[in-house]
Amino acid sequence: MSSAQIDMTEILGRGIGRREFIEGAAISIAATYGGLLAAGGALAGRKDFRRDTVTVVCFIRYQIDPFQRDGFAQYAANWGRIIPRCGGHLIGYFLPHEGTNDIAWGLIGFDSLASYEAYRGRLRSDPAARENFAMAQSKRLVLREERTFLEVVDGTFELPAKLA
């Protein structure tokens, strides 16, 4: 086994539960994916996105109806227009690809918790945001939602891949 491969028996033997492992992997994947975008194009071209302004990430864990995956994808795509307009730095929404089919994630960056609170106020007054919330509620796309606020570790956010 190479040093890049993960020995699952070693990780699980340390008492890390399946949920904690999956959430940690999702954060790692999201950070890597976001880093590639910032390095290669989509986020790098946005004037409102600067990696030095993101110090707090709102990590949203959704339990979704797996039979309404396409509906949740539309809900997430709608946030792609709304979140930046309301002041959030959208890192991305992620749907399940393999394995558990009812857990999705959204990651939004802010420069502080105060910025997050101001953003929430703007969301409440934004007609498109209210419409998106109402659509998800009426279709019961989201069965449960959890928010965790993560602090960015200096020197680890938005680093591009460096292949030898």
C-alpha cells in the first residue's frame, strides 16, 4: 500500500465513526475541488472571491429525499445565483455520488460570523431566496439540515494541486 492510500481498518480501528469519516472526506474533497476551481478558472475570475477573505465556512449537511435528487440539484443550482448576490462566497454544493444516497453538502465561506449574520438577513429579504426555500419545503426535498461553522486553518485553504 502506498503512502497516498488510506487503510480503512486503521482509521476505523482508531474509533472514528463512519459518519465522521464521511464528513471529513467531504470537507477534504470540497476544499480540493474549490482549490482547483480557484487555481484554474471559475472562482479565480470572480472579483468578489478572494481566498484571504474566507475565514469561516458554513458547512451544511442535508439529509435529502434520494428519489428527489434532481429537485435538490435544482435547489442547489438556484443558490448558485442567490448566495453570491447576498454576500456569501459559495464554495459549492455536493450531491451523493456513490455510497449513501441521501446526504448532500453545501459549503459557503464568510470573512466572519458577523458577515454570516448579515448575509442571513439579506437572504430573508431576497425574493428569490424566499422562493427557493418555499419550493424545497413544498416538495419536501430536504428532510433534515445541520449547520456547522468551521474555521479555516491558515495556509491550508485553496491550495492548488502540485503534481510532480
